[in-house]
Amino acid sequence: MMIKPIVSALRRHKAGTVLIALQIALTLAIVCNALFIIHQRVSHLSRGTGIDESNLVIVTNRLVGNTENFVPLVKSDLQVLRQMPGVESAYATNSYPLRNGGWSMGARTNPDQKKSAGQTAIYFVDQHALATLGVKLIAGRNFNAGDVVDQDPKKSIAGPVVMVTKALADKLFPDGSALGKNIYLTEEKKPSTIVGIVEKTQVPWVSSFAQTWDQYVTFLPAVLNTDYNAYLVRAKPGQEDAVRAHVLDVLVKNNRLRTLPDENGVQTFYDVRRKAYERDRGMAIMMGIVCAVLLAITAAGIVGLTSFWVGQRRKQIGVRRALGATRRDILTYFLTENFLIGGAGVVVGSAMAIGMSMWLQQHFETERMSVVYVLVGVVLLLLLGQGAVLAPAMRASKVSPVEATRNA
């Protein structure tokens, strides 16, 4: 076998061998962690919100005037919105999934608990919210018109009834008995009875702030007495563009005492999702570019070093050909030589990849990288190395035996 002479030859070219092996190791360490980050970001931005995101239009609305009670204006807006051609349903709220802003509170199952049993996002809604969002009620009932109250945001928000997501219900009552039970959202020990459980709805935040409770949502039946509300409008299939184009005209005609929203004031939920995950998408793209550049540099380094060695060894290759070595033997020699260098590089790189992952986990609170990413990286780098060395190895295999007779 040619392993021994290959190792002997590599010892005579220590500098180049060590540099390429280290380059492969560093590339492997970075690529493995970059692929892990890309997968995390893509999984993050692909998460379902639990709502029917199609045909959903969001209007950011701010009323103006010296009134102390904005509720009648909000209700009037909702009435005209629901009567718009192409509209199925609409409601007003303080926040919604992926908005990246809203209210959160600690929910308790006992009024005397010092520590909350779980954090929850608060959505103020009315009886039209479930139809507008397209979420599924899996237990209990929806709110009715009698449940919905006028709510001063400066006062206690604890109401007699609430709806919660299944994730929050399971968190607060692991035995599955949440329906009909009381929870406490304020320090005033006012109970709120769970009258309905919805299948799934995401909290407004997409950052790590809510990572451990991103499905813990509480719906309160109330219309906020505030100048700011977001109107969520469900358009009929195929009518989303028409509703989006005319919704502001309808609202202004109903009441001119409002601040017209900027270009982000009227959005489809597709726009909301795209903006909410801009950072994740940007990070994934950047990591992908880093991976591509590093892999290209590593491949170029392998090609350059092997081409240099082929140029140096032309007479040696000619001698081997003259002694009976076939073109396949020469090709196999360089492929094996590169595989040994790559093997040493991926061994060191695997340790570096795991160490880098542990460092990121400690300093940036990332998740622990699976060893699968290291294995994928090892295979990728080895295949890349063999592919990169193939061209100069093919040139080496074409060296004629007559090269042995030429002067160096």
C-alpha cells in the first residue's frame, strides 16, 4: 500500500500540509456552527402562528381629539369595516402575532401564589376575533357580545371570563382540567374563569424574550378605551388586495379625526411576517454567504497546493510512470494524499466545532449543536477536498514517462 510513502512525502512538505489541514479544520468548525445557526433561523421564521394568515389585513389606527372615551369611535369603525364589500369579519385589538409589541402578564392559578405559574401574552378581543384570526376553538365557548366590556387600560384588566391557548391551559392545569377553572392575572385577586380553549396562537414577540412561552396567550373580551388600536380585517378569498386598497378611505369617511398611518399602516399578514423575521432571514443569508466563501477559499487552497506539488514532482511522477505506474495509480496517489490531509483536518475541526458551539452556548445563550451537524460537515469537507484535488491530480496522471529523462 502507498500510505507509507505518502506520509513520508508529506513530512517533507510540513508547512503546506499543516496549513491546509488547519484551513480545513477552521472551515469545518465555522461551517458546522453556521449551518446550525441557519437551520435554527429558518426553523424560527417558519414557525406557524396558529392563525389563518391568508386574506388577513392589519390596519394601524390612531384616533385624535379631546374625547375621554374612544370606545364609541372604535365601535363605529368596526361597524363600517364589517360592512365593507369583501370583508368577512373584523375586530380591534392591542396586539397580534408577530407584531413584536404588546402586553404580557404572569398567570396564577391561586390568588395567594407569590410566583406566577406561567407568563402569558394578553390580547384584547371581542366575539369576532376567532373568526377573523381563523383559530380553532377546541373546548368551551367563544365570547358573546355580553362578555365584551369597555376597558380603561389604566385600570385593572381582570375580567370575569377569558379564553386561553391549549399550551397555556396545559401549563397552568397539567391534568387537563383548565376549562371552567379560575386564573388570576393581577395582584387584586380577581378571578377570571376560562370559558374557552383555542388550539394555537402565537405571542407577539419573535425574539428569545418569549422563546419558552411563545404559545401562551390569554384572550380578554374588551374594547380598549385608547386612541391606539390595531384593526384586524379578514377579507373574503380573492378580495385581500381590494380591501387593503380601500380600507383607509372607508375609515376616513367614517371619522376624519385620526392620524393616517404611514406606509406600514395597512399591511397584509404576509408583510407582517416578512418584517418580523427580517433579522432571522438576514442572519441565515449572511451565514450562508460565509459558508460559501469559506468553502470556496478552502477548495482554492487545496487546488493551489496540489497544483504546486504536481509541478514540483513532475520528474518523480515521470520516474514512477517509467517504472510501470499507471495513470490510475498516480491519480489514486494524490487523492489518497489529500484524503489523509483532509482526515487530519476534520479530526481537529470536529473538536474545534464542538468547542465553538459550547462557547456560543455559554456567551450567547444559543442551543446546543447536535453532533449531526459535525458529521455532515465532515462529509462535506472531505467530499469538497476530493473534488478540489481531482483536476490537478488528473493533470499529474497525464505526465509522460519521458519526464524522467529531463533535467530539473
